[in-house]
Amino acid sequence: MVAGLGATADVPARFVKAIMMTAAFLYEHRGDPGRLLSDAATLLDRYRLQCLGG
């Protein structure tokens, strides 16, 4: 069981790529506060939950 998605093979490739990009970015820019993760975030925008109202 992997984060509620079932088998590891059920994790969408887009998520795997975003996680790997984030890990690489954080490693390369360790100690640099305020850097943005825009490339990885763009991959996941499609899955972002929208909250309307209060």
C-alpha cells in the first residue's frame, strides 16, 4: 500500500517525476532560502484541489 494508491505501480508517473524533481531541486539548492519549485509544481497543478467559499 502506497499512500492510498494501492501498489507502487499505481502511482502516476507525473507524481513520481514531480517527487524526483523536487528532491533534486532541494538537494542542489540546499541552503538557498526562498527558491521556488515551479517546474515540479506545474506538473501537479492538474491535481490541486480548489476550495471555494469559507
